[in-house]
Amino acid sequence: MRNPYRELFKAPGAAGFVLAGLVARLALPMAGIGIITMLSQLRGAYALAGAVAATFSLSTALLAPWISRRVDRHGQTRVLPLAAGLSILALVGLAAGAHGGWPDWTLFACAAAAGAMPSMPAMVRARWSVLYRDQPLLRTAFALESVLDEVTLIVGPPLAVGLSVAWFPQAGPLAAAALLAVGITAFSLQTRTAPPANPARAGREPTVLRLAALRQLTLMLAAMGVIVGVIDVMSVAFATRQGVPAGASIVLSVYALGSCLAGLAFGAMRLSMPLPRMLAIAGTMTAATTLPLLWVDDLLGLSLAVLAAGGSFAPTMIIAMGMAEAAAPAHRLTESLTWLITGLFAGVAAGAALAGWLVDVHGIRAGFGAAVGAGAAVLAIVLSGALRRRDAGASSAA
């Protein structure tokens, strides 16, 4: 039986940039939780730890599209070492400041500078797009990347926490900096597979979000991120209310497992259906699979519900990335993909904050209701985009 994932790596250099990108992208999920663990141990203040980590996350969200735009203009091999170098120095400075008792403002400044960490998921996807543009294997490549995204989110946080707790408090952020240094160096040295730079065009145009398709996809992924953030918080809250706090890790693992398996299966399929139609179906499934969350009564029911929800996540994201690749100007591809990923992570942060507030004020059911509302938003965004395309097609035909 033909294995499309094996075919992916027949392209020279593919295995090398995927491995280097995987090492580098571990830094992002390790850094945030590593900052919280480090500061909570050294300063004994969770409010400070959370605020500094939030500064890092906000800075990353703001800087990532700007850095990716420079990548499109000047090339990965020129921009990535500079951006990553600033982030690495800032993480080292943050660790030194936490250890040396520096003023709080210096911690916030270092966290903001550490946000110069490049969006490695977008960088790797851009290389796949160069190799397999307009080929069915590109969807397989995006499926693989969605699975690797999940792997980093599963492995990164416990690795950072474990290092900081078992070794010394600064170990988590410093390990993130080391992995970023090794991964970016290996990735940047692989020039053969790097997308071409476009110095004469990229950087002189307004944001790619002026394109309706990219705005729609970014908003949709933000709504999907809200679902993820809600499930993260609600898994902990629900398991605690059930008297089994450790059960949250099982629930979250099941959610990631459902997404990984669905992503791998979807990437192996050879479907001829147009991407917009696929997105409409996937958006409907995303909305529908949030509904069982309203009726869960125990950890088994919650695990089954999030397994179904995870099963719709990866395919929807894969289709969205494929549509972004098709809609984006070739010389703005990295920036376009980065906006989608930024939207996703912004949604995760917003969903976590919203779920925490709802649980405290209105209870568990209200928290799950936020996931259902985000699912409805996904469906509404998808359907509104489909209607716009239909109206545009009717106008052009007339």
C-alpha cells in the first residue's frame, strides 16, 4: 500500500528541515510555562510570573507576522538567525534577572524581547509549499505539520516544568533557548530548500489581511483556538471538581491523540473535493463536535467528548492552511501562514481566560458553553465566506 508520508521525504533535504524545525519549534511551548515555573520558584509570586509570561506571549503574537514579512522579503537564512538570536539573548537575560534579583521591569523587558522568536510552523510549511506547490502531497505535508504541532504542545510544557523542578528554576527557559539556537542554526544552514526571497516586492505592500480569504481563515482559526483554550482550562476544572485532578492530563492527552490520528488519516487521503467545500464540511463538524461537552457527567464522558472534538480539529486546520497557501501571494506566503498561526494562539489565550472567568462566576456548564459558542463562530465564519464566494461568482458570471 502506498504511504504518502514516505513519499514526502523523497524530496532532497525534506527530512533535514523537518527535524531542525521540530527542534526549534519546541522552544515556544517550553518558554511560556518555563517562565511561569521559574519565577514562581525564585520570586514566589504567581501574579508576577503570569504577567511576565503573558508579556512574552503577547510580544510573540505581535512580532511573529512582522518577522515573517521580513523573511518573505530577505529570506529565511538572513532573518531567522537575527530574530532567534535576539530571543535567545533575552531568555538568557530573563533567567539571569530572575536569579540575580533584578527589578521587575527588566523581566518584562526581557520577556518582550524574547517574543522575537520566529514562527517555525510557518517557516517549515513555507518550505513544504516550495517543494509541493499545487500537488496533492502538499496537504499530506500540512497534515504532518499539524501532528508535529500537537507533539510539541504535548512534549514541550512538561519538559520545561520537569527541568525547572528537578534541576534548577532557570533550566526550563534556558533549555528553550538552547533548543531554539540548535534548531535555527540547523534550519538556516539548509539553504537548498529555503523559499526564495523577494526584496523588490515583499515589504512594500499593506498587510495580507486585506485579502478577504485570509481574514476569514485567521478569524476561523482564532475561534478554533478559543475551543482549545476552553478545553484546556475546563479539563483541569472538571477533573478537580470530580476529585481526580490528575485526570486532566488524561483528558488533554486524549484530545491531542484524537487530533493527531485524524490529521494523519486526513493527510493520507486523496480527495478531489474543492477546498472550500471541504472547509464547509470540516467547519460544520467542528461546531457539531463541541455540543457533547454540554452533557458530560464524568471524566470518561469528557474524554470521549474531547476525542471527538480533537478529531475535527486537525483536518480543519489542514484545510485552512491549504486554502491560505492557495490564496496568498507567492511572495507573501510566510507572512500569510504566520497570521493564521497567530490567530490560533491568540484564540487559545482568549479561550483560556474566558473559561476561567466563566467557571469562577457561572460554573462548569457555562465554561463548556463557551466552547459551543466558539464552535458556532467557526461555522458562521465558514458559511459567510462560502456565501461571499458564491455571490462573487454570480456577479462575475453576470
